Amino acid sequence: MMTFCCPCLFGIEGILGDELRRMDLKNLRVQTGRVLFDGDWDAMVRVNLCSRYAERVGLVMGSFRAVTFEELFQGVKALPWEELIGPKDRFPVKGWSLNSALHSVPDCQAIVKKAVVERLKSCYGIGWFEESGALYQIQFTIMKDEVTVLVDTSGAGLHKRGWRANAGEAPIRETLAAAIADLTRARLAEQVCDPCCGSGTLLIEAALAARRIAPGRGRRFAFQHWSRVPAALLERELDAARERELPDRDIALWGGDIDEACLRLAEENAKKAGVGDCLGVDLQDLKEFRPSGPTGLVLCNPPYGERLLDRQRAEELYRVMGRVFVPKPGWSYAVITADETFEQHFGRPADKRRKLYNGMLKCQLYTYYK
């Protein structure tokens, strides 16, 4: 049994924890900005492949307290690096420090690297490492003098699903889009609309969840090059993920935008993600949107002042939303924005608000369903 750490966007720790519980993982610890669990290589592979909300999966090598460089060096050197890293493998180091005596990140990087080298030199009996093999990205975090050292198993961040090779300006992160789809129960909706759809991320993540398609099935991971992780594990988890899929689940997606290039991009991305058959798009201004049909869900990540528009144009956009997102039985609306004055311009208070983060930008998810 090993310990793994899944960092996530602030505000969705509980959602990630619930997801990992459904994967039958052991000893879950939900903390600010991350969830830890215990498991074997099978568990690590499953989370990388199937988690919609984790940003990555790190193997925790150890934790200890350090207020001097010597304590940092000895703490890192005492960890069993030879159980993971071979004599030809690559092991670069990066990290961060917050509210700690050891506040110089470059100096800490150098100390951690030196400690790992010294440990491996004594284990392998060599004085120089060519670092030409598999990648073992070492990550350290120092928070209030508590050091945690991890090795990244994912490679590129897990929000990079593999289907969004291209995106419009200021796209929403896939992990955040998946969380919004979860919070609004998009998987149960008969139709999901986004009248400011851009490259289609909100719609595609809603469809992937509804059809239970593993978000990582179209990408590669760092652990695939690790000698200690059997290749058969990924194939086995892929087979299990395919068995859980609901390819015939009927969900209608509609996207509108004033940029025709964005609409073509949304169609291309949906096709790559395996949900292209669900999506219809129209070149349409937001002010022309009308909820059509007995029930539906509108998800919207409008351009706002911090992202694309100046504040005056963003506020006008919110007023337009207030006019077209009309209360209607069977319909609900969810808008994410960083503008704290959104409700004022929209014209009515939200039925529910939820604080989320788009990267490091604090946002609110405003939901209307009455």
C-alpha cells in the first residue's frame, strides 16, 4: 500500500472526495486543495484514468518537518528513492514553499536534487546520472515548515483530456467544467445548452459524465514509462471503464456563439471526445436565446472583465442574460463568473451560490432553478 495525493481546484475537494469513495479507495483524507488516499498501483492507474476532478496524482514518498537546509537534505535522503527510480531515469525537481523558514524555492530545489542524487549514488554505486530514461518528476511542498515530497504519476495535468487540442480565448478548465456539470446534475438533464459555448468544454464534460466515459481514455500518462507499473494494469482499467460506459445514453447538447470559428472548434472537440453525435450548434447572439422544450439546463461561462471583456461590456452581457434566462418550469440556469456584482446586473438573486476557483481566480457559480 502506498499513499497518493490528488490536488484539485479550491472549492471542489468534497466532490473529488466523493468520486474517490465511489472508486472504493482506502483511507481518504479530504484537505484544502487536495485529497489523499492509500492504495496500490491499480488504484493509482484507476484514478488517473477515471477522475474528472483531480488535477494530477502524486505518489507521496514521505513527509517530515524541516526548518534548515540540513534537515531538508537529510529528510529527503532518508526516503527510498531506489525503489522507484532506476540508474538511468530522469528525476527533475520542482516545488513551492509557503509560510516556512525555508522560503527560497531555488535553494530548496537544489537541496532536494542533491539529496536524491546522494541516495541513489550510494544505492547504485555510480557517481554520475545520465538521466535519459523514464521521467520521475519530483515535487516538494513546504507549508508551515512541513515538507511533503511526491513523484508525479500523471505527466500532463489531468485536465488535459486529450480531446481539446485547440481552444478559444480564456477557456474554462475541464476539471472545473466537470465539477459544474456535477453540481448542476447535468447528467440527468434531457438537454444541456450553452449560449456562449466557445470551444464547447462545459457541454462536452456534461456529456462525458452522462455517458460515463472515462475522461483519461484518450491520453497518455507518465506512469506508462515506469518499469515498476505493469502495462497490463492500464489495459485492465480501460476495459473496466469501457464496460461502465453508456454509449446510447440520450442527451441533447446545444451550443450558441457569435464566433463561427468557435462553433467549428466545439464540433471538432465533441467529435474527438466521442460525443459529437449529441451536439448541435448555431451562430447566434446571446440576446436571441430562448429556452425551448419542456425541460433543460443552461450552463454558461460568459466572458467577464478579468478574462476577455471590459467591465462595462461584461455588465451589459449580464443584463442580457437576465432578460433571456427567464424563470420557466423545468428549466434551470447556472452561470460562473468572477464578478461579485453579477446578481445586481442580472436582475435577481440566485437561488444558490457556490464559491469555486477558475485557476487562482475566485468565482461564484450562480444557479437559478425556481
